[in-house]
Amino acid sequence: MIRIKLFIFSIVLLFSSFAIAQVSSVTVSGIVSNTNHSGLPYSRIVLKSPKDSVFISGTITNEEGRFALTEIKPGNYLIEISMAGYNSHTQSLFIGSLSEFLDIPPIELQSNSNAKETKIEEVVLTGSRKNEVSNQLDKKTYSVADNISQNGGSVLQSMQNLPGITVQDGKIQLRGNDKVTVLIDGKQTALTGFGSQTGLDNIPASAIDKIEIINNPSSKYDANGNAGIINIIMKKNKQNGWNGKVGLTLGLGSLWERKQNLPTIRPQYTTTPKINPSVSLNYRKNKINVFLQADNLYTETLNKNEFVTRTYDDGTVINSQLKRNRNTNFLTTKAGIDWNIDSQNTLTISGLYGSEKITDKGDQPFFNGGLSQRLRLWQFLEDELKTTVMATAAYQHKFKEAGHLLNIGFNYTFHREDEKYFYDNFLPLSSGTDAFKLLSDEQVYDFNIDYVKPLKYGRIEAGIKLRNRSIPTNMNFIPGINSVIDANAGGWANYKELIPAIYGNYVFENKKWEAELGLRMEYVRIQYDVNPNHPTYTSSGYNYTQPFPNLRVAYKLNDRNKFSIFYNRRVDRPNEVDIRIFPKYDDAEIIKVGNPGLRPQFTNSIELGYKYNWDNGYLYSSFYHRFSNGTITRISSIVPESTLIYAIFQNAGKSYNSGIEAIWNQKISSVYSFNINGNMYRNQINAFTVENLYPRPNIFSADQQTAISGNIKLNNVFKFSKGISAQLTAVYLAPDIIPQGRIGSRFSMDLGMKKSIQNGKGELFLNASDLLNTMVIKKQIQGAGFRYTSDDYYETQVVRLGYSYKF
């Protein structure tokens, strides 16, 4: 039966494709001169259609003879240049889709006395696709406001319905891989984690304008994140005068109890409130633009409600439930000023403040196999305050040629984690409390210079970047009676990171071929100093100098068909949390601890793509393959003479990820359109043997793990009269491989509606996530000395009502 389902799933995928949206605009520029190479001011520039000579756009040259035609769609055109006293000049133009700007070679006009005939030449220009999906660079851009069924939630929730993205255990996966780098406004920040995804479930979606998905990043991006990059673009207005937007979203989750608690524990959250006020203000006058964006997201959530049956090799069976009630308040504020010094120079200074308060109250009872006897009750309180402050200065110089740019930027980030944990352990004959206090202050300095030069057939990009990062961490541990954690497990550690990098990128395009070739060189030095009294770990570090090339070649068969191939090499460096030496409860009998001996994972990726478009739809499908060395994975095992499970990251050797991804986007009528996104992939981790050092040395071995999985997402979009629109989304996630086990299939359906009111200035929306309340996480884990099955009935169904007003 499973094979039949997979076969049907494969057939569906083969007829699916990526949504390719329409091209937006391109800026075409140049200079007009006479035969003595002197610029000709006030020359007339006219852009026409080559088929019927219909006027498309026009302008005149400035005092230097320069001109710029803006908001031109890629395609074929004729450009006419004329000037009193000179012969007119006509050129055919092909505007491509790889560069946002291009400065064409100088155009010389001949005086009337010397001219014999009009000279006709071909000039190839390039442009960019600022559309929903730009498959040339494999960048897909989505407006958060268009995701009606997830309006009013967090950024993580907004991403769940996007093509190619799945969310598993609070982590984003691209094409079945969670090694994703998340950026905000093109920068790595402590809000999302440097190379990780922490915090995404708490950032309000109301603060976000667009989300970009980049599966095959070029060399101008940091090399971290082999699965790709997600770039979150925050809101910012630039209209003249005062303008802005205010909004309020209210919601309820956990509308009923999906599975009853085991006996003798505190109630699980039901009818949990969600409150999200937001405000965006902007003032622009003359050379100054001032902006402010503030959002607050308060939620109560049944964050986890996992029922577990654990069976040990000696036949012992334990039933437990891990229930976690979570209160979260996340405030994020971004403000800044743009100073247009003159027509060629701009300075932007901005700051961001984020405050995330999380309180978890949980219970975990343990019963025997027949649930007739409670063996133990574990209760906890986790109180976390995370504070982020960012300061950014960005200078841009525009050369006289459009798109010829020099950008200089500096970014400072301070991020504090202030965490307190209290774990009460109630046994039949005794009780005790473990108390933890952790303080971590992260400071990051980023400096970058980026240069872009348009060419006749494309552009060149080059730049340098320097990052200096430090994270001193202190943990105070006070063990209670019968504590299972080593009394000497606290102390201090200091993480230091230095990464200078240089890159170059060349982009070429003509009517038939597209190419992009880039190389990034990174030097990385990591030093992790450890409290010398730590019972297990000692100070360690590593450094490397590595190249990270990227290549893309595409052949355009005609206007509707294109074939492309991608290659890149990327790295996943261990996060500081991954190597952090301080143990932490994951549940009462699972201890998570970092591994300072963890080393980077290097990945090579190739992808083959095909694009076909027609008048009311688009088709893009791709085959991809990744192979990694030093695969980073979490190992769960039982140390001899103990019943505790220790979860520790290790380098597991070689792994492979191959698959087919596709979307079919179709407009049926002015009322209804849909897109189907499918992804089928095969994951494999080769057999490996590693040595875990904590809490004492022990050997762990695992056989080869292989799984075929995937997902299908169907988005139905309805646009009715009177400003009413709706979205119905269905998501199916096939069974998948996870470290040391498998996760079962999952299905959910989201529904949203919105209506424009108050002459388009106001908007009302109503949505429901997991409409049928079907999303349950089911796992099967096989560890060393044990196995377990679990069903997690965490909160997935949320109903939201929201209103916003633009002024």
C-alpha cells in the first residue's frame, strides 16, 4: 500500500511545477554623444514595440547626454534616438532577466551632412525579475499579505504554506533539509540566529513585507546553509509626506481538548488567546525619509502535548505525557532615517530592538505499562528573556551609469539570553528541585563592501565582508535531591568567531544563453574556551580556508522554454548552541548537551531545471542532488548503567539528499486560480560509528538510514467582486526519516478570507489554520538500548480576526 501511494505521489509530482510570476521592471540607461564623443543634451529617446511601433516609453538626455528609461519589462524592443541637426538612430533591444540595471555602450549620432542611412544594430540588455518566483536565480519572492490563511500569526506560521517549505519540530526545511540560513533584510541577525532559525515562531508576521526563498545562492551570500537561504524583508515605506498603517489581530487556539491528560497533572491550555497590534509610520520630505515599524505579538499556546510509550531492551515499558503551556510576548521595533545626500549618494541609519519573553509551565508524569501506577511526576518552570539590539549604517554611491553601485555597510548586534529553569522531581519517597540560571551575551560586528558594475551582456559583482563574533556564557546550576545532572556541570564558556571573506560574481545573458559564475573565499577561525573545571570537555577550536564556487547555465530554446543547470558548494558550521557544554533537560529523562568537538559539514549541490510558461500559467520543475561530508546530526543514546537518554550532536559522515520539486500555477478565470507545489525526495545517512564523551565516553553505532518522502501543497485563490478574496490551502506531508527514526504522515487545511473596506484604505480578514484539526506529529525512535513511539497533539488550530487601516 505504501509503495502504491508513493507511486501515485510521484506521478502527481511529475506533472507539477514551480509558479513563475510575471516580470516587473528594468532600468535601461546610456549616453548619447556626437562623433567627437561630446554628450548631446536634450536628445529624444523613444522606446517602441518592434511589431507595430507602438510607443512604450520615452525620455530626453540630461546636460551630460545621459538618459534612463525606468520600469521597462524584459522583452524585445526598438529604441530611437533623435536630435535636431543629427540623423536619427535606431537599435533593436533585447532586455533579458538577470540584471536589474544595465548601461548600454555609448551611442553616437552623426550630423546631417555626413549621414547616408540610419544605422541599425542590436544591443543586448539584461533586467531582473522582481516577481513571485524568479527561476533564473532560483529566487522565489512571496508577499506576506497575500498569504491570507496565515495572516496575523508568526513568521514561522506564514512560511508553512509557501512552496518548498515544511516545518518540523519548529524548524524550517527546504526540500527535506533543515540546514537553512535565515536572513533579515539580507543580513544574519540574532533574531533568527546566525546560521540557524531560532526565534521565527515569535516574530510577528505583521512586521514582514516579503519572504524570499533562494535554493541556489550565489557567491555574494555567506556560504553557510546548504539547503538554501530564506530572506525576510521587513516593512518600510517611502511615500511622500506622512503615511502609515495600523492593525490589530485577535485569535484563539486550542479550541477543544484533543486528547485528555494522564491522571494527576495540571490542566492543558485551551482557548488560548492571541493578540497582535502593529503600527507602521513613515515621513518623507525632500532629502529625508524617516520610518518606524512596531509590532507586538502576545500568545498563549499549548506548545507541546506529547504522549510517549518507551520500551527498553529489558522489556520495561514506561508511558508518559509531556505537556507544555507556553506564554510568549515578542515586541519588535525598527526605526531609521534615509538621507539622500544628493542624486548619487545615500546614507541610511537604522536601529532594531526586540524583546522576547517566554514562560513555559509543564508537566510530565511517568506511569507503568498498564497506567495503573504513577512512578514519578516531573514539573517545570522555564522563564526566558531574550533581548536584541541592532544598529546599522549603510552608505550607497550611485555612479553615473544606472545600476553601477558601491555599497558600504556596518552592522552591530547585541543579543542577551537571560534564562531561568526550575525542575521539580516528585518520586514516591522523595522530591527535589534542579535550578539553572544561564546568561549569554552575544556581540557581532559585521562590515561589508559590495560593488556592482553593469555590462553590455550582464554585470559583475564583487565584495568583501568581515565578521567578528563573541558569545560569553555563564551557567549556575543548583542540583536538587536525586538530581541526574552532574553537580559540576555549570561554569563558563566563551565562543569566538572570526570570518573574513571575499567574493566575485559574473553574470552573462544574450537571447539564447544565460550564465552565472561566482567564487567566494572564506577564512574561518573558531575558538571555544571552556571552564577548566568542566568534568568532560576542554577548550577546542578549528580554522579553515575554503573556496565556495557557484555556477548556473541556462539555454533558452524559445520565449516559452528554458533549461538550466546549477552547481554550488556550501557549508554548515555548528552553532554555538550546538557545541554549548551545559546540559539541559529536553524532558525528564532526555538530556541535551552540546559537543565542542563538532566540526563543519560541507555540501556540494547540483540541480537541473526546466521552465515552460503560457498565457495563463507557468511550469517549472527541477531535479536536485546534494551530497555532504561530516553530516551534523543529533545522536540519542543510553549510557551504560543509566536509564537516561543523552542527545548529543555528532558528525555522522556522509549523507545524500535527492529529489524532484515542482509547481503548476494556473489562472482559470478572473475569479479563480491555483498552484500545486510538490516535492519528493530521498534522504540517506550512511552507517557510522562515533564516540560520545558526555557524561562519560561511550561508543554509538548506527546502520544506514534511508527514506523516500515528500509533500504536496495546493493553494486555491479566489478573487470576488466588492474587494473580497479568499484562500484555501491543503498540505500533505509524507512519512519521513528523522535522526534514529521516522515521522508519520501529516495533513492540514487552512482557510482565509479578507475584504477591502473604506475605499481600499481598510481591510478585514478572518482565517483558520488546521481547519480540520488533523495535524498530529507521530514518531518512532530506535535508540541504543530503547525504542519509543510518540503522538504530539500540540496546538495547531487557530482562528484569527484582524483589521488594518492605511493612511
